[in-house]
Amino acid sequence: MLGYSREEMLAQTSLQLRMWTDPADWNRLVQTLHEHSVAPQFRARFRRKSGVMGTMLVAAEMVPVEGQQQVLGIIPTSL
């Protein structure tokens, strides 16, 4: 949906890929996850690989990976 290959998505974080149009949205998501462990309907603006920007709905939660908490996010639809 954002134009990145699976390999690109696994090799870098969304911040490294500069997918977040406004890094404050990432901070809001992290704050929500720290408070509630889940963010079932989080709206944010994203930058596709092509540079085109759009608003998307994200479902996210904190999950343990090798002993560290990581953010697992799913983008079910674009708006």
C-alpha cells in the first residue's frame, strides 16, 4: 500500500523510511500505546515511497519480540 517491498519494510523502521509525514503523529501513537497497549483506530498522515502523502487508519499494539517491546501496526485501509 505504501510502495515498499517486504524486504525494505523488514530492514528499516517506519521512522527510518520517513513514512510519517509528521513525526509528532508517531509520538502520539507511542504515547497511546504506552497508556493503553493498543491503538485500534489511529489516523495519521503517511508518505508513500513515491512521495505522495495521504491519511491512513492504523491499528497498532505493543508486542514482545526477543524480550523487547515493539510496535506492530496494520494499515487496513487508506483514506
